[in-house]
Amino acid sequence: MQYISDFHESDRVRGVYLCKNVTSAVTKNGKPYLNMILQDKTGTVDAKVWEPNDPGIDDFEKLDFIEINGDVVVFNSSLQLNVKRVRKASEGEYAPEDYLPVSPRNNDEMYREVLKIVESVQNPYYHKLMEMIFVEDQEFISRFRRSSAAKTVHHGYVGGLMEHTLSVTNLCRFYCKSYPILKYDLLITAAMCHDIAKTKELSPFPENDYTDEGQLLGHIVMGSQMIAEYAARIPDFPPVLLQQLQHCILAHHGKYEYGSPKLPALVEAVALNFADDTDAKMEIFRELLEKNYGNNGWLGFNKMFDSNVHATLGDL
């Protein structure tokens, strides 16, 4: 098969892909067509079926594996697939592992790093809390290790949540070395726990979409609730330690318009917000450059940075 990351304009593509989503739509002239998102382990691509009633277009649904014939075109500076033929693939015609995007980091290695960070926290209450979440709760650990950090924006792949969590935590460890005012145990516990409710906000792969609970409450509120539930099982957990930890989680997006119920009021909450924002933006830019590999120059306006962004290849 030809992986989506290898698509180029004018390619003729034939292969099996996961139909991550499909919706019916109508052109301005009233002509029906299908919007699709196709996926393999290297990424996703927007696809269109302009003749949905053509005999070559068989019936299929969201999350089906489908064999397609189509042409790669460029629309609004992004690659798009114009699909001419579709049929639902049968088991044995594809290997499911080829269709799930996966973190470039080894999952077992990342989890071993998680365990080392848990051991580094000395406060007995925060340490026990972290052990309950990341060492003892096998159901949570399984979801955490396979979850993405977002639907599409950044780290949207298997293992993405654990990768993002470690990156944010390691930034916070650097902050603690640079700024002694920061309380290590509070900040590191908050960094490790800030996105734990992403395991509930997003459904498992291959769907990786918002759950009803995620839509209604969101991972920030649910994360604060989860921390309170774990802490309630630890005898004599000091209320002030719980409140400070919950505050860091509730404020980690930094602004009301970014979904934070609270604005950072603790220096640790400020540091966590900066670390989370830094890692998210660096990953967004990395994925943008990877998607546009080989392009040297301006890549167009990006709403996440509110700027026309540039790719520079080679040495300056």
C-alpha cells in the first residue's frame, strides 16, 4: 500500500485505508457528494467522492476498512483525494496495525520513564496518589498508554497522551532546576496528572473522537474530579494539597477562552500552563513540518499560530 505520508500531487492511489469519518454533503449547485477522512498509521487525508451514486461506489460506513481508487490533488494548499471507486475490504486484506497512527517513541520505554518520575516525588501524599494512578490502576494505565492527547491538534496518535505528559513533565523538571521558588512535588504531580481525563474525553482508537462525557464536561473538569476521587481513598490526605493540585489542573490552559475554569493563581500553575502550551505548540509545528517535508519556504497561514509560517531546510 502507499502510505498517506507518501502522497504527492497527481498520484494515482489504490489501496485499503481506514474510513475514519464519512458524511454526506451537497455542492452549491445541489449535487450530492461524500466527505471522508481516510487514515493509516502515518496520518490522515481529506477525501471526496463526487459521484456517490456511481456503480463503482459500494456501500460503506464510518470505521470500515475500504479499498479506494483515486487521484491526489491540492486544495487550499493541502492534499486531498478525489475518490473514483470504493469497496468495503474483507478481513485478511489488511493488517489493522497499519492504520493506527503511533507515537514515534517506544511505548514500554515511555512507561518506564513514567515510573521513574513517580519515584522522584517525595511528598508521601502526592507519591501515593501517583502510585495509585500510574502503578496500581491497571485499567487506567492501559487506557493512558494507548490514548491520544487530542483528536487532531497535537499528539493525535496511539501513545500520544503519554508522550505529551512526559514532555510537559520534563519541561516542568527543568523549570524546577531553574526556578527554586517552584515546589517540585506539586508541579511534577500536576504535570503528570494534568491530562489524565483525556482517557475519558476521547474514545479509544480507531475512533479517537469525543465521548458524550468529554463533550459535556471536558478533560479539565473531569481531571479535577478524578484527582479528588483518588485522594479520597488516601487516609488523611491534606485538603490544602488537594486544592493546590486541583487548581493546577483547572488552570492549566491558562485562559478562560482556552477552556480553563480558573486562571493560574499559583506559581506552579503558571509553570504548568507554560509547559503545556510549549509542548503543544512545538508538536503542532513539528507535525506541520513533517507533513510538508521537502517544502522550503512559506507554508501558508496557520490559525494555531495566527501567522504565516515558514519552513527552513538545511543549514543557514
